[in-house]
Amino acid sequence: MTPKQGVRQWLELAKGGGIPLAVVSNMSREAVTNAMEGMGLDIFDAMVTAEDDMDTHASQLLAAAIKLARPPRKCVAFTGSPEVVTAAHNCTMKAVGVVGSYKHYDLNHADLTCGSMSELSLINVRRLFALDGEFHISVSVSLFSSLFADGFFSPTGPI
């Protein structure tokens, strides 16, 4: 299993920049841990998984912010799902839509949309917070596991 284009490089860049990272998934903690280790991506500071028993995308994102000890308004969710973009905004988070299963126009309510993670830089993400009046903001990142591989499936269906 390999991560989607640009994910590994972006995560390494973010980690090198001191940005705390969380992964959010509906899969079990064991499955996520095994998948991340198998892809060489065991660099996350926190995980929100099925064992956390969160019913909604918003509760999953808020749990990630809590585990990273960051206020939601200083967090960015990266996702390929319009529903998660909406959930992030409802939690006062920024959202980056990554085109995949959904097209660009389905993700147009995201704060930033890209074709792949390789199109992003830390500057792009930090600029999302420019209007918040905090020039040197410390952001945290929540990634939905759907960004990692096309073949991620759980017993209940695609992630």
C-alpha cells in the first residue's frame, strides 16, 4: 500500500516545520497503525479511530484537536469529502479539499482546493490564517485516511 501522490512529502515537510499531525479514520486503531507503519508514515502525534466512538465527522475533528492540544480555530482538516469540509467549518477549522472521489466543484466550499497534496506548501496553509491577525500561527493538521490510499476499506465500506 502506498500513500497518494504528494502525501508523504507534505507530511514530512509539515513535521519538519513543527506542525503537530493527527490522522482521523473510521477504521480500528490497529488497522490504522498497521497501514501507517506499512507505508512508512508512523509520524502522527495523534489518531482518532473507531475506538474513540465518535458519531460524526465534526466530533472526530474536535477529538483530533483535543488530542493535539490545539484550539479548533488553529487546525486544518485535509479531506476529499465535501461533508468533512462542512464539518471542519462547523468546528471553526480551516479545510483543504483534495480532489479525488469528488471533483473540484464539489469541494468549492473548502478554504483551499488542490488536485493533490504535492501542490501544497506550508506557506499555502499558513496563508489560510492570514486574516485571523496571527502572523506566526502554529497550526495542526487532521488528515482523513481517505487521502492515503485508494484501497482503504473497512467492513462497513470505503473510508
